[in-house]
Amino acid sequence: MKIKEYSKGETTVVWKPDICIHSEKCFHGLPKVFNPNQRPWVDMDGAEDEAIRNQVAKCPSGALSINNAEEELRTTTTIEVAENGPLLVNGIVKIKTASGEEHRTSKSIALCRCGASSNKPFCDGSHKKIEFKG
Ligand code: SF4
Ligand code: FES
């Protein structure tokens, strides 16, 4: 699928021409930014960030979307391997244990990687006692 990107600062408008239904909602809503008669047809300097976002949200086909680097960083869950220790999961995740219990993390959680925890799948510090290396 073809993808075109138009950026200003941290905000990038993504346009997928193949799924655009040419309803021209974007053009009628914010012609200073979305104008098929100009090249490039998206001018990120034509309006404030918020106005562009609001208009993009009204695209009926999903051809327009926002790719915001900051937002992506904020919402991406990362997993860090601690040296000789657990897996540090930073971000919101839902964990379902083998017995069917569900845990939803609010910020971060450490998962046992050494196999010695008596509270699996969570780390209870046992990796230090067994001098886990890895
Ligand atoms: S609003 Fe979306 S579907 Fe309509 S013309 Fe603009 S990009 Fe295409
Ligand atoms: S990694 Fe900490 S108890 Fe296993």
C-alpha cells in the first residue's frame, strides 16, 4: 500500500491514497491544509496542530491518520532485560497466569527470568540468592 507522509515538528500526517474515498471532507473542512489542487496537497503550515488533528480524525475512510512520535513513545510498552535479573516491563500490560488469574500493570513490572522466583511469573528477588547469570 502506498503511503505519503507530511510532517511538522513532532506531528506527521499519514495519507494512504489507495483507501481514500475522495469524499473531500478534509478539503471542505480545512482547505488551507488539505487542497488537492496544490502540490504537495497537504500543507502542514496551513493550520495549528490541533486543527489538523481534529480534521484528520474526521476522515471517514481512515486514509488520513496521525503518526505522532511523542505519542508513540508514551504509549509503547518496552521490555528491558536486566543484567543477571528479571525482565523489566515498562508500560501497561495485562498478564494472564497459567492458573487463569489476570493482572493488569499500571506502570511497570518485573518478570522472573531466572526460574527461581516463588511468585512466578513475577520476580521476587531470588535471582540474587541463586546468583543468576544471564
Ligand atoms: S477526508 Fe479522507 S477519504 Fe476524504 S478525501 Fe480526505 S483523505 Fe480522502
Ligand atoms: S529474575 Fe528475579 S527471581 Fe527470577
